[in-house]
Amino acid sequence: MTQRYGIRKTPEGSWDVIDVFTGLPVTEDGVPLIDMPVEEADELVELLNYRDRRQRGDG
């Protein structure tokens, strides 16, 4: 199964959490998940993919 969320490095060297199906940055509670350290982005991707799997009944 393809995971819905991933990270993408910005030209400035920070990281954005993206929806891999749309290629767009993810927004949670009105906050875009952009310009963050790689560790923070990785943790958020794990959480978002876990939540997505649960919502689809795959996890």
C-alpha cells in the first residue's frame, strides 16, 4: 500500500510534509506543515500515515 504522506526538501534546506497524491503541502488545523527540521517532518509523517491507515481500516 502506498503511504499517503511523505517529506520533501525545500531549496532552503528545510522540509515540508506533503500529500504524495497531490504533491501539495499538508495543512493541519489551518497550519501548513512546512519549513521544519527533518526529524520533526519524519515524526509527523509517521503519525499522519498511521492515522490515515486507521481511517481506511488498514491498521
